[in-house]
Amino acid sequence: MTKKEKVQFVIDTLESLNPDVPIFLDHKDPYTLLIAVLLSAQSTDAKVNQITPLLFARADNPYSMVKLSIDEIREIIKPVGLSPMKAKGIHGLSEILIKKYDGEVPADMEALESLPAVGHKTASVVMSQAFDIPSFPVDTHIHRLMYRWNLSNGKNVVQTEKDAKRLFPKELWNKLHLQIIWYARNYSPARGWDLEKDIITRTIGRKKVLEEYYKKKVR
């Protein structure tokens, strides 16, 4: 298969398996999505979805959020981990949204990345999922699969994002990144990986990855 054919195989397979993949984090608007994505760093979506209803019951907009103290926020979000840094970030970004953007989340990558505790991936998710502006957020799942599929060299997430944007059609980015994450969790996880279930890697996978997999199976 040529690289172009491999890319099309990925698109077609993901579309056949899950054409209507949902957004993983529960939210009702750009602000609640921004907070949920920020909380998901080094945590699971399931855990975040348990905590956000408790937080949003107290504050689901920046004006209500700044009325809470950083300690109050931290106490609520403690189960998702990194709570001191995240609480400070949530309070700080809420203040900035009020002062600079009339309490609205800006639909601008640079503006989002300038907010406290908001990195490139978080900003990309918000651009993609809140504003439907083509972005390709790369998490550990996408990074792993782009390497396994021999579509990126695995050097770093920056390179993986560049490769994904270069290889996949722009109009598919917003849906495709969710489909790849869903596929990674269900068919190509980091642990407990069963290649028999992983049709994409089995078909187009990096030779070195496949060899290492079969070596481990023989042991």
C-alpha cells in the first residue's frame, strides 16, 4: 500500500467502526469544555466527568468561578490529580476571560494558549470541539497510533500533529482525532494490546512494531 492508500484505509476503517463518535468530556458550552479539558490532563475522561458536575453546580461560568477561592476549587477537583496547579489555572483564566473577553472563551488559538494552565493540546480541543475550527489535538493515544501505523516517527507530539495535519484532509480533522482516540482505547491500547482485534495496525503497522509484538507473544 502507498502512504495515501494507508491513510484512506485508516479513514475508511474508522468511519465503518464508529461514524458518529461523541465528544468524550461532558460540557454545555465553550467555557465548561475548556475547564473539562484542562482537568483531563494526566487524568481520565471518566474521572473528569464524575467531578465536573460537582464543580459546575457551584460555578459553570467565569463570573461564578472567580467567587470561589482557589482552595474551594481545589477541594472539589482533588480526585482528578494536579489539583493545586489546576485550581490556580481555573481561577486565573476565569479572571482573564472576564477582564479581557467579557466572560467569553475566545475562538482564537493564540488567545487560548495564553491563558493560565492552557497548553496547545487543550487549546486545540476547544478550537475543534467548541468552535468547529479545524484542529488536530494530539494526545498519548493518537501519538501512539500514528507511530504504530508508521504515519509518524514518534519523535514528539509536535511532529505527530504536523504529520497528521499533512496526511489527513483538513475537513476530517475534528472528527478523525476523536475516532482515533476511540479506536486506540478499544482496539489498540498501550497495555493489554491484542493485535488480532487491531485491524488497522495489523494491516498497515510499522514493521518494527509488529516484529516486537510477535516476539513478546512467542516468549
